[in-house]
Amino acid sequence: MDGRRIADALLAALIASRCAACDCLLAQPTRGTVCPECWAAIATFTPPLCRRCGDPLPSWRAVSRGSQRCVRCRRVPRPLDGGRAVGPYKGALRAIVHAFKYDGRRSLARPLAQLVQRHAEDLLSQADLAVPVPLHWSRQHRRGFNQAAELTAHLGLPVVHALCRHVRTQAQVTLPSARRHANVRGAFVPARRAWWRRGPTNAVLRGRTIVLVDDVCTTGATLDACARVLKAEGARRVLALTVAKVVAWRPR
Ligand SMILES: [Zn+2]
Ligand SMILES: [Zn+2]
């Protein structure tokens, strides 16, 4: 029996650790706070995906003549130049993100970021810098960390905390979709303009391709608002990466 198996057996017998997502007893607690079955149960998006927002598209046949963009992205001009999420915000992925964000399981940042890396290699290879979506300072103080910043730290790109959230917006999930854009409009400013801290000058953003990182994308309103600020700061392209995404419609 190697050391790890002994440690697993001891921990399992003594502490009875439970999976942070499904609450089953963990057979191998040294391998993380989420059981292998939950990681394996994550539903992921498969191509074809919208080139602009990352939503799954109905079929290759339907998109071959078009620009490989979903109906919404074709209809509404958006500041984002690309986007990707691992999968829909439901089931195992939702439970894991929930444990990470609301139960304070910060150790999940690394495996979640690795999952994002595997699903967005092409986007990450185009990016020069990563910028996390900020939390309002009061919310960050209460939670103890910003989940987006934790994820960003493990993506293997230089991180710039270029944005601040200076308005404490209502949580997007609590609002009807029609109100979400208005809720976050004007909520973000360049970090250098925030009065409570001296942020970077953001000169480093000029002419660069930025990857904007958050845990969940609901309607895209938050990502759009952040992307507008980054573009105004001189970013050439802004790509959005999230762990999970709420999909507005079901692919047939
Ligand atoms: Zn589990
Ligand atoms: Zn789209």
C-alpha cells in the first residue's frame, strides 16, 4: 500500500469527507473535494459552436452558409470577439461551480481552470493577457475571494486586474433577462479610475488580445459591459471564457 492509499483510507475512516457537489462519501479524499463521478458527469458543449458567444449551434448543415454565429449574435452587435464555456450551467457542473463559489471551496479553482483550458485551447492561444471580472469590494470581502480571479490565476497567462466594479449591482441570477443589461451598465470602470485603490494604468492592454474570465455567463450582460470598458482602454480584441453558460435556447 503506497502512502497516498494509506492516507486516503485513514482520512475516509476518520473524517468521512463528502463530495462538495453530490455529498457522497469520498473514497479518495486526497484527490480533491469533488468525487470522480461528478467530474465525469459534466455535460460539455460540442461543436458547432457560435464563434462569437460559444453557444452550441443546431448543426453544421445549418451554419455552413452563415458566419457560424447564433441567431442572437447575428442580430445584435456585441463588443466580444469570441467566447467559450465548458458546458451548460446545470447538473454536475452547476453543483461544482456552486461549491466553489458559495461554499468557499477555493481548491476547486485549479481543476476548474484546467477544465476551461482543455475546452478553450484555441482561444487561450490567441490571448496575450487575462483579466478577471471583478466583484464589488463589499461582496468580495464577504466571500473572502473573487472566484473569477482564482480561476484566472491558473490559466497560464499574465493576469491584469484591469477592472473595478464600482456599483454594487443586484446579482444577475435574481433578475429577469430584460433587466440584466441595465443592471450592469456603468457598473465597471478601469481599475485606475477607482478611488479606493490605485490600479494599473492599463497601458498594457493597448493593442492586445484579452481573455476576460468569469465563472458563469448568464445573459452575457456582465461580459459585454466589461468588454466595452476594455475596448475603450485600447484592447484590440476581447474573448470571454467562463466555466459554465446559461444557454437561452436548446439546440435541436
Ligand atoms: Zn460527487
Ligand atoms: Zn452567439
